Amino acid sequence: MKRLLKALHTLGAMGVTGAVLCQLVLLQLRPPVADLEGFALYSQALAEISGTVLFPSLGVVVLSGFLSVGINRAFHSAPWVFIKLMFSVLVFESTLAVVHGPLTADAARAAAALTGDAAALAGLGEGNRLPGLLFILAVAVGNTALGIWRPHFRRLTHPKILRETPASSS
């Protein structure tokens, strides 16, 4: 069971990272809003990547991570696990607030603008998604590195640290 959860967690992390990288590439190919059909297709592509790859992959990562912590007793007292948990919540919330929700709304506005909705046309092209995607990518990569590195934090009361202090050597 542990190996299955680890494989799911790794596959989900690859999906999250890959989806964010795809969206970053598409951001560089953004057509002008004046090309309404091209812009609507572009917005739909970003929303589809978010809805079919990014968000489900993130769900797999979070669910498999929680189950792994619950099953593996060694993770219960490891400080890096709690740091990873905080980063995971940060990535999840950021993805919802900065990427998935706004991209879905942009695609809906672009589709409405194609049908002639003047109010939807006025709101097209607003917002820069690049900083949010870069933030999510950085935190996701940092979270992956933390899971691989698995640092061992020593307490200040550790005997070796106490012996190495300048006050105890005099």
C-alpha cells in the first residue's frame, strides 16, 4: 500500500508540474483579444489543462500525501512532513484562487463574447496569470525537493550540539 501511495503521489506531482509548465508555455502564445475566436480557443485550452490535468493531479497529490502520512508511522513525528503539509495546502489554495477559478471564468467570458455579449467582451484579457503560475511552480518544486531531501532537524537540546557550544568548552 505504501508503494502504491508513493507512486500515485509521484505521478500526481508530475501532473501538477507538467500542467503548470504547459500553461506557462501557452501564456507566451496569447493571441490579442481583438482576435476573438483565437482568444476564446486559447482561453478554453488553458481552462481544459487546468480542469483535466492540473486540478485532478493536485487532488491525487493531496489525497495520497495525507494517506501516506496516516499509514506510515515514521512520518508522524517528522518535522519535514508538517512543512510539506503547509506547502501542499498553499499550492492547493493558490491553484484554486489564482489558476483554476480565474481560467474557467476567462473561458466562459470568452465563449459568451463570441455569442455577442458586450459585457463579457469588456472583461476579456484582464489579469496576468504569470506570477501566480510561477509561484505555484516554485512551491510545488520546493515541496518535491523537500520530500526527496527529507531533512533531519536536530533539536537545540541534542547532546552533540550542547558539546559543540563555546560555553561548554571553556
